[in-house]
Amino acid sequence: MRYTKPLDLWAAGVQESIASGNTKLQRGQWLKCGPNADKLCRLVEVMESGTLHVIHWQGTAARTAHCFKVSIAAKKARVVI
């Protein structure tokens, strides 16, 4: 995975660019939710509906990383019938 600068999801045009497919996001990518966000969130996945599943700051870097890993494991364990 190549490092990309964190996107501000609330910046003008960003959500539209993601929805249209012009901006591609990678699992684990760091994102911001607003210009004043002092902590970053991590992308788990872009759902089929277009909803972004992210893990926000959980109080410590270790707890945030743990929640991200648990979410990835849960995503991989899902069974589609």
C-alpha cells in the first residue's frame, strides 16, 4: 500500500469524488473528519452503499490500532450467502 496524505472527508467535493470513483481509498488509509480534527481516523472499507466504515480515535494509539484490527478481522470473517 502506498502512503497517501490524509484526506479531509468534510472538504468540499471530497465525498462526491469518492462516490463517483474519481478518488480511490485504500484500506488502512488515514482520513480526517473536518478541518479542526486533531486526530485521524482509519478506513476499514467503502461499503457497497458508499458508506465509509472508519475507526475513529479511541483514546490511545494502541486502542485505535486494536479496534482497526478487530474490524478488519470481522470483515474477513463475514460470510456472504
